Amino acid sequence: MTAKCVMVLGTTSGAGKSWLATALCRHYARQGLRVAPFKAQNMSNNARVVEGGEIGSAQYFQALAARAVPEVRMNPLLLKPERDTHSQVVLLGQVSAELTGLPWRGRSERVWPQIAASLDALRAENDVVVIEGAGSPAEINLMASDIVNLRVARHADARCLLVTDIDRGGAFAHLYGTWALMPEADRALLRGFVLNKFRGDAALLAPAPQMLQDMTGVPTVATLPMWWEHGLAEEDGVFDDRSTATGEVTCTIAVIAYPRISNLDEFQPLKNMPGVRLRWVRSPAELSDADWVVLPGSKHTSGDLAWLRAQGLDRAVATHAARGGRVLGVCGGLQMLGEALIDPHGIDGNAPGLGLLPLVTLFAPDKTVRQRAASFATLAGAWAALSNVGVHGYEIHHGQTAEHSAMAAAGDRVHAAMPDGLAWQNATGNVLGVYLHGLFEDPAVLHALFGATAPTLDAVFDGLADFIDAHFAPGVLSSLIN
């Protein structure tokens, strides 16, 4: 094993682990080193298609930042929550029905050999492996079955950074409490504390960093200012409800944020488009001035559809569509727009759809996971700008969707907006449903719809690396791999 391992731990979820790990991947890649990301276990409904299956979106982007090809060993275990007490388990890219059925605590020892083997293989092939932890390493109720934080750190002999979100308050208590609850041997792996999302004059933090070092022996190696517009999507959820549009707002896009929303990171480019306000909505009132309504992907389509109805959003979406407003459904959102969800195998659940497209979705045991390139057909009405535009994206879904045969026979037809059942459009042209994720990450789609493009991912990654270069204490980043 040749790779040095740098690990990013956090005091909480949302502290900035994914963001910092991505920046470190690009920082070390710019030194001419072979770099790979790694996260043993990720719980997220944001996933990307790679060779061999699917991995968490964070590791996918970290691989791109590292200038590496994303692959399943970079995130060997992915948990995709379907309900509050149930997750689909994906091992090395593939859904495992056996592991999905096991109790959470009983799963750890079963999967540790594959996790360790994946990490060892990446270390053998690279100069640096940037490892991301999960949640907090100080969850003492979980330490006995830990397979993502301290057990990984020990296995890799990783040099660890502990990051905290100072904007939430209590940062020094979080850092000290996490250190205090870690086993003494594991504390020796900590090389530095990182304060993230700081607003104001860093000189006002004194004497706390030195006091913390006196108590723990761990220095504070970076104070990272609050930076809203770095361009990287949030990894776990809708944390940033702020619009980042520049200039006069000419288009308000409302994305319905139901409980099991998936792949929300694909909308990040919209936040960077001039004149666009992106809004995450959970109530009908928030749709009143929207130009577009987007029904995004869902890990539990029937459950999120029931939630949508309980909020009265079904009527609000129907009203928006009836007055000619644009409606876009992506994957699970496409399925919701149809007439019915039919589930003979107990995959997702039966439910009536919103009835905005004359389609029926049948859930099947086999999961479609693949990258796709396709072109829109000639479209009418509100989405005409996408006519004949080619797009690269990816599919992750169980359901298969087709025309409602009885409605078609009665003359209520739907327009095939893409071949192979990938997209459909209603007769009046304002409702569009697509199975392809990643539309707004395709420059051709952005240019067709907005006449502009978002910053490239490479520019975003370089910006992250420049940021940590400027704000880490001199010599710290190089010391972590020497």
C-alpha cells in the first residue's frame, strides 16, 4: 500500500466534510499526484451511475475533482433511505436484497471485508486517498459497530482533520466534546481542527483556538469563511434555501422538496444561472409566483406522492398546469405525473397519479441503472426550445412507464418526447416528464433554455482548491501526506 490517507471527520452532519474532501481531492491532484476519494458508507438518496452500478454523488464529484474515473470501490456501501426506518442497501454498486433485510447493527461485520478490500485496493493504486467520514466519529452508541469513521481511520492510519460548522454556534464545544469522546488511541490520529462557515473577523476568535489546543494538543489549522457561492451541491439535503441568482430575476423555478427527494444535486447549476431564482417548496403558497414547477426524483414515489397530497400541493400543481405554467417531472416526478402507479411486487406502492400525463408506471423488481445519451424529439409549446437537443444523463429507477392504453384508445394521447420511453409531453406542451437525471448539468440544455451556461465543474473544483490553499495554515496540507 503506497497511498497516504487524509481523512475528513465532522462534529455533525452538514459540518462541511463532503465540501472539504472535494477541495482536498483537487488540491492534491494539482500537485501531480494520483488521488482517489473514499467513503466506506454513505447514507444519501443522491446517487450517480458509474461503471458497475451506483455510488453516492459526493464521491462521484470527489473523483472528478481528483481527476479520477468514478467507480464503486470509492463508496462500497450506499444506504438509500426509503422510509424513516428502512433503507435500500447498495453494496459495490448493486442493490443487495439480503443486506437490505438485515438489522442495521447486524450488517457491519458482513460488509467490513468488502469495505477494507476496496480501501486497500485504492491505496495500492494511488498516491493519496482522501477519506470522508459520516456524521460524527463520537457517536458512542454506534462505536461498537462503526465501519465508516474511526475503524476506517485506524485501518488506513489516516491523518485526520475534524471540521465543525461555526455558524451554528457551539463550535469549540463540538470540537472539544468530539475529541473527549474519542478513544485515546484514536485522538492521536487528529492533525487539526477546521472551523467552517465563519462570518466576521477571525481575530475575534482568540484566545479560544489556543485554549482548545492547550486542552487537546490539537491545533486549529484553518478558519474557512462563509462562502455561499462555491458552486458545489449540498450532499445530504436542502440546506441552502437562498437563491444565488445574479441580476434581475426573470424566472422562478420551484422544486418540490418532498421527504424522500433524490438526486437534488442535479439542480445545482440552476442556482448559478443569471436571472434564475431556485426555490425549494413544501407548501402551495410557495408555488403562487413560480414560472416552473419541478417534481424531482424520489426514493419512495408513492410515499412522497401521498405527502404531496397531504400538503395540498397536488391541487396547486394542477392549477399551475391548467393556467399554462411549465411543469417538469424527473424520474419519480415523471411517475407522479401519470395516471397510476402499479406495484405487483411490493417495490414502492400502488397509488393514483396526478393525472397530468396519460401514463401508467409499473414497478418491477429489476432496477434500471445506466448512463444514457439521447435527443429530444420535436417538442411543442413551453418546452419547444429543447427540440432536437442532445443530452447526456443517467437513469436510476425501478418503474417502467408507458401510455395508458385505454386513454390512448379514447384519443387522449401523449407525445413521446424522447425515444425508448425516456420522456413524454402532454398535448398542450407545458407538462414534460423525463426519466433522465442530469438535464441541467448538460450545457446544451442550459443554453437552449436560458441562452447561458453555468460554471464548469472543473472551474468549481479549482475554486475549492484555491479557497483552502488561501485559508489553511502554511504547510499543513503538505504535512498531511508527508
